Amino acid sequence: MSETKPRISFEFFPPKTDAGTDKLLNEVRPALSGLQPEFFSVTYGAGGSTRDTTLGVVSAIREKDIAVAPHLSFGGSNENAVGDLLDEYKRIGVRRIVALRGDRPSGMGGATLVYANELVEFIRERTGDHFHLEVAAYPEIHPEAKDYDSDVRFLKGKFDAGADSAITQFFYNVESYFYFLDQCAAAGIDKPVYAGIMPLANFANIRRFAGNTGAEIPRWICRRMEGYGDDSDSQYQFGVEVVTQLCQTLLDSGCPGIHFYTMNQVEPTRQIHSNLGL
Ligand code: FAD
């Protein structure tokens, strides 16, 4: 493992129900804050659909001890609406934002979305250096990207616009990440690119999700998981083992830190974190 302590962060989504919110605030958050992450992040629904719930969860989490980073995209909003939200985040003491283009919500058809580099530019123009800006990166390349090089170039564009660091889409091929870092360095990117890691808690869901995001689950993992059939305990244990090994290899090989997509669950993130001895 590298000499400096790796940066650890945990991602949540705004729950749709009161029970989900209660669980997140009173169970998941306290359990994971015990692991002393650098920050929690809270996603923003496609098209801005969770504007108020994202703000609500961010406010609730902000009252406590650990920093929180709302995700943000223009979605269907104009500059005034996004500007107002930035002002509100400033007012409640938020210092980090994950700036995204976002995905198209169903019903938005082929509407034009504002690229993340333009959002980064807008935030910098409006709020200067107030926020640490995180952007998204894709070791296995964004599904809509024209080609590999252009996707890396557009990531460079987000840094040129003022981003401070990036978090990757989830991946299970460690080589894809390190190759991507090399390509980023060759393109002149000198800011950290943190690994986004999705624990393999619910294989069927993650497999579906991976299909939509262009992330690849290696064949050997799929075949092993399929072999367990309905034995969800074995699937779970194997998932913990595989993701622990992935994280260990990343950290041993110089990855600056890990952002866990927790799916609002304490486990298996806590188990993997403990296995890593962080
Ligand atoms: P961009 O960087 O704007 O790139 C989008 C596509 O356009 C890419 O194919 C790129 O190659 C291309 N491109 C980029 N810039 C330009 C340009 N200037 N001109 C032409 N082409 C360009 N989605 C949500 O809806 N809510 C969330 O909270 C959320 N959180 C995420 C967190 C992380 C860490 C990651 C990795 C993804 C997250 N996503 C979220 C998903 C993300 O919004 C989608 O992957 C989306 O399709 C792309 O967003 P982006 O910010 O990477 O877009």
C-alpha cells in the first residue's frame, strides 16, 4: 500500500420513502461515518428529478461531522435555477460538488444535455474557488463516447475548466483503470482520478446496471456467480472476496483512493473496508 493514506468516500442516493430516509440517516450514515471517510456524496436524479430530496439529504448529513458533496447537473434546469441551488449549498456550508452532465431521464427523449465541462465552467464563474469540484471518468469509456481518445480529451476539458479531481464509473478490470491513468497522464491530466467501486452485493441488479453504463463484469465473475444459483450467501461472500481483492490491488499499485457506491447499505462496504485494514 502507498505511504499516504488513501482517500475514502461513500456515495448515497436520496431515498424515495420515509423509511429509506430514516434508515440512511439513522443507520447507514452513522455506521459508515465510523470509518472516517473524507466525504459522503449524494446523487442527483437524472434531469434534476431529485433536486429537493438531494438538497434535503445533503442538509441532514451536513449537520453532522463529515463533509458532504452533492452531485449536480443542469438536467432540465436553466442557469438561474442551478445558480440558486449553488447559493443554497454555499449557505449551508457545502464545500464540494460532483459536477456531471447527468443521464437523460425517461420522457426527456433526445433533449440536449449540458456537458459536464460547461457546468464546471459555470460553477467556477459563479462561485470561484469555493467548491472542490469532482467530475466523472470512465476507464472502460463512456457508452456514448465517439472513441477512446476523445473521451480522455473531454475529461481533460473538464480539468481545464476547473475540476480538481475525478471519480471513475465502477469497473472490475483493474487493467482498464491503470491503462486509463496512463492515457490521462499522456493527455496532460495531472489531477487525481479516484476509483469508483461497486461492491457486488446484488449480482443480478449490478449486472443489469453494468449493461446500461458500459461497465464490464468479467466472464469468470459472471460464471462463478451463476454457478451459485439461488445461494445468495455464497454469491455475497464471493462478491466481498472479489471486490476486496480488486481494491487491494488498486491501492497496492498506487490508486489514490476509493469511492464506494454503497447503494445506501452498510454492508458489504463496511466488510470490504475492514478486510482492507483501512
Ligand atoms: P460528460 O463528461 O459531459 O460526457 C458525456 C459524453 O459526452 C461522453 O461520451 C463524452 O465523451 C462526451 N463529451 C463530453 N464533453 C463533450 C463536449 N464538450 N463535446 C462533445 N462531447 C462531449 N448521473 C446522474 O444522473 N446523477 C448522478 O448523481 C450521477 N453521479 C455519477 C457519479 C459518478 C462518479 C459517475 C462516474 C457517474 C455518475 N452519473 C450520474 C452518471 C453520469 O451522469 C452519466 O454517465 C452521464 O451519461 C455522463 O455524465 P458526465 O458528467 O460524465 O458527462
